Amino acid sequence: MNQYIVLRVVSKLMIPVIMIFALYVQFHGEYSPGGGFQAGIVFTAAFIVYTLLFGLEAAQKAIPPKAAHILAAAGVLLFIAFGYAAMFLGGNFLEYKVLLPNDQAGETFGIIGIELGVGITVATVALSLFYSFAGRERR
Amino acid sequence: MTEHLPALQVAIGLTAAPVVMMLGRSGRLAWALTTLTCWATFAVALALFFEVSDGSVITYQMGGWAPPWGIEYVIDAANAWVLVIIGMISAVVMPFARRSVEREISASRIAMFYCAFLLANAGLIGITVTADAFNIFVFFEISALASYALIAMGRDRRALISSFQYLIMGTVGTTFLLIGIGFLYIMTGTLNLGDLAARLPEVADTRTIRAAFGFIAVGISLKLALFPLHLWLPNAYTYAPSMVTVFLSATATKVAIYVLLRFVYSVFGFQFSFVDLSMGWVLMPLALLGILVPSLVAVFQTNVKRLLAYSSVAQVGYMILGISFASTLGLMASVMHLFNHAITKAALFMAIGCLVYRLGGISLTHLAGAGQRMPWTMAAFVTAGLSLIGVPLTAGFVTKWHLIQAALEGGYWPIALLLLGTSLLAALYIWKVVEVAYFQTPDDEHAQVKEAPLSMLIPTWVLAGSTVVFGIYGNFTVNSARAAATALMGGAP
């Protein structure tokens, strides 16, 4: 990889930007196009670019497949935790407005929270899929 | 907390699934947590069932959004009945699953396996509780995707290809369902089942709505394996791990039938489905062929699991036949058979699971002499087999009795005679197994086989015993089915 200096430099410039854009899509999802699903995919796209250029091992050093599995489950749990939290605070399941004293703030807080869960799960599931395809010939 | 029961019914399983997945290597712990979850889900289902047993209806607004904008969960006598079936089967199958799964699934995958099982279970429950058409589609996909993974984990390499076959057919089915729901949405602007039922009559006489009805009916028929759309079923049931076959055969097609009933009776309404579009005349020949042809095919099978899978297609035929009579009695017989067939077929497949555990295979040659080596397992098989045939004092008889009554009430006496005839076919294929198991001597390889372990035998007998209990005390199923049929006939959920 060392001899492809153009690819290396461009990717080093682009990958952080892609990730920041993913976070932008993630946290602006509730009032502009976007949300957890799109953000998760964009985030994984950055990882896939990195893997294509620097190899699977380097990528798996950053997020090992095991960690990806755990995070995928954790994202779902985060989503559900917001559902239960609303239930214990006197609302219905996933009724975010009871989460904070101000109804609107509660809605925003809740939607950002569950979207974060969606984002984590989508990113890590997509990554796991990519890992298992990319790692096939090694075994 | 009781007002949250409809949400908990789904949420418990969905919460446990990722936790079980995180447990990773510890298969035992994963099993224990899954078992607890299934029991808790069953308890919730029972609580809901008793709460609606007086004819009341429970509604729950997801996220506090009022219907028809938000997703609403509605529980009446009909879907509470289906919830009890799913809950009971998963609660009984889990103790059975421990040994069976340890034998059939590699240790590193057991946690993943139970995670997929919980998702399949929660998906089926979700389909049943929700009163939102699009939500039904989403839960269909959740349970279906998890089921594909479960089937693909079978030991036989053919499990993969049969899972893929199911994936293609199942996806076609749910896509048709989605197209139909999309058409309904175009015409009415709503997805809530109750709201749909209220708005449909205005626009019912349009081609879009008739097309929607066609797409939904065909899509769900694929999922419930109505002959001739059943081709995915025999392979999927044959090559899936034993525990998965037990669970899917007892619940998956039943839930699809419930959805068909919900759309046909509650959303489109009796008048539209059966009078304007004469759905009964489409379903009846398919149901009759669906009883006859797979029963005949089953007689010639040498793999017992496959034999029972074909018998499942035939049993779906009975349920559809009840619907095609377009009468309350026929509907009641169908709804009753959801339960009776679930316990019967689950008991049979559990006995098969015990036999596979000890004998290593399930073709007729493996079974030679199993009656002497594994007397309790085979006795359970015979008991449940009698219920499948419809012998008096078993659950199967209660259904057949009502089905024949419904046929006579509608004036279809040739069908009543035919039903008696097809029972003989069932007797024929069950006898094939019994003959080999009891009247042939085992080969040397299988002469030393012992009885199945108690942890598998007890759940098998719980279900085999209940086919007799619900055959003698048929009142419970008859009354519940009557209440469910009334709720379905009564219009919107």
C-alpha cells in the first residue's frame, strides 16, 4: 500500500470527513433528512474504504469482529431502554415526552437516543457483514 | 403495570434477544435466559387472554401516539387465543430444546441460535398483537428473517438450500402483502386496521381495492403454505433443527392464518370477501386439494420428518376449509384447529426430536424397533398421531367434529364424507411409522439405544397428554374458539 501515495493521502483526508458527516446525519436526523440508519451505513462506508486500502487486519484492530457483535446488540438495547424508561416514568412504551420535564425536549431527547441505538446497530451489523465476506478466504 | 402488558408481550422477547446474543460462548446461560423469557411471555399472554375472556378489547398506543396516526396494539379474543398458542408452544419447547440443541448446533453458535429463536418468537407475537397493517409486514419480516437463520443452522447441508428456498418464497409472500397494504394506503390514507375497516366500504368497488385484496390473500397464502403455494414447507421443516421444526410447525403457519382471518373478516369484511368476491369458492377447492394431495404424498415418504411436514400442509387445508364455508361454525372449527393442530404437531415433532437425539436419523430404517427401545417416546408419538388422525377422545377429533358439522350445516355433505376419507389417509401414514417402530427388529447398530432423556421426554408428554386432555375436556377450546370467531366476525379489531 505504501507506494500508492495518492490513495493514501486522499483516504486519510476523506475518512475523517466521512465519519464526521455520518455523525452529522445521525444527530440532525430528527429535523432533516437522515437518521440512524443512513448514518450507520455512511459510518461503515468509511470503515470499508479504510479496509480496502489498509487491509482487513488493520481495520479489525480498530473494531474487532467480537466488539462489532457486542455493539450491535448494545444498540438494540439502547433503543429498548428508552422504551422502558418512558414506561417507568408513567408514559406508554417509547412515549419520549415523559423523559424530560419539557414535552418537546423529551421528544427530542428520546428520538436522538433511539436513533443513536439504531445508528450503532446498523453500523456494526453492516461492518460484521463486510467482515464475514472479506474474511472468507482467510479461513 | 398491567396496562403495559400488550407492549411487554413483544418487548420482553426483543429485549432478551440482544442480551442472549451478548452472552456469546455460554450456551447454558443463553438457554436459561431464553427459557425464562419464554415463560414470562407465556405468563403475559395468559394474563391478556383472561383479561379479554369477558369479550372486552384491550388497546395500547405505542409511544402515546393516538390511532390512526400512531401504531396501535389491539387485543381481543381472537388474537389473545393465538398469543396463548405461541406462548404455550415456546414455553414447552424450551426445556426440550436444551439437550436437543446441544446435540444439533455447534457450541459456538448456541447463543446466536437462541437469539434468532427469540426474535422469531417476538416477531410472531408482534404480528399477532399489532393492529397496524404496515407493522404486521415489519413483524412478518422480523420473524421470517430469524426463521431463515434458524432453519439454515440444521445439521444437514440441505438445510441451507431449503432455507434459501423459504427465503425466496417467503419474501415473495411478504412483498405481495406489502403491495396489497400499499394499495389500501393509496385508497384510504390509513394503515390502522380498525380505521381501514371503517374507510374501505366507501372505495370497495374499485379495481385497486380488489387488487389489494388479491395481493394480500396470495401473499399470506404463501406464508401459511396453502396448497399449491406450500413448496417451501416440506424442505424447511425436514432439514431444520428439531426444536425449530417443533416451534415453526406449531406457530408460524398459524399466525399467518390468523392474519388472513383478520384481513378477510375484520378489515375487508364478510360481505366484501365472501359475497362480492366469493372467496369461499376459491378457497374450498384449494383446501380440498390441499388436504388430499399432500396426504397422499405423505403416505409415500420414507423420512418421517418430511412425512409430517406434508401432513402439516394437509392440516393447513383443514383450517382453510373451515374458513371457506363462510359460516361462524366453519370459522370456529378453523380457529379451534389452530390450537389443536399446534399441540398435536408439536408433540409429534418433539417425539421426532427425541428419536433423532438417540437414533441419529429419522428415516424409516432408523426407526426399526424403536417401539421397544424407546417405549415412552413412541407412545407419545402414537398418542399425538391418533389426535392427528382425529380419533375420538383426542383434540383432533374435536376439530373434525365441528368441521364436519360446519360442512353439513352448509349443505356440503360430499365434503363431510371426504373428511372422513382423508382421516383414513392420515391413519395410513401414521400407521406406516407405527408398523416399522413396533413390528420390526432393529439392526445391530441401533439395538442398544436407550430411552430419550427426561428433559426431552417430559415436554413431549406434556403436549401429547394435552391432546388427550383437550380431547376429553373440549369445552375450553370450543368456548375460546367461539369467542375468537365472534370477535373476528364482529368487525374491526
